[in-house]
Amino acid sequence: MAIKTDVDAVKQSIKNLVLTNKMERPFQPTLGCDIRKALFENISPTTIIMAKQAIVETLERHEPRCNIVNVKASVDEDNNALYISVVFSVINNEDIQELNLVLERVR
């Protein structure tokens, strides 16, 4: 098992936070952002704005090692997929990083 450090550790943490549903982790009911339920909604501009806000709020609350620059979201309605791009910088490092995630409906 490889240990992730620095930027890779922050990227992995962001990915875990975005993909975790609230109430999924025992004794940590506020951890996560419930973004997967947006895949089962009718996609509208409001749904995308709510998804971006949920990601920003979750990362501000649970990931103190990053400064969020921007969160972008786009939809592929044919494949029921949500493409998310989180642009951030790690504290004490000026380099801008980008993490791309694809959320697809499983069922």
C-alpha cells in the first residue's frame, strides 16, 4: 500500500469527502456532501448550483489543508453522469491543482 503525501494526500481527501454521503460514517454524521443524490434528480441549473455549494461547504468544513479556487460542474444527461472539477491550492504552496471526478448513476 502506497502512502500519499502532500498534494496527493489532499486530492485523495477531497475525493473521499465528495464521494461520501452524510450519515455514512459512524459517529461523524456531518462528514460528506450527499452529492450522489443529485444524480437521481431532474438535472437543472439549480441542481448543479446546489451540488457545487455542497462541495464547497464540505471542503471548507472538513479539509483545512486546501484553499478552494473554483468548483465546476457539468452534466452528461445521456449517460446520467456529473463531471466535477475542483480547482484548489494547498496551504503553504502557491501551485494551483485540479481534481476531476466523474459521478455516474449505478442503478
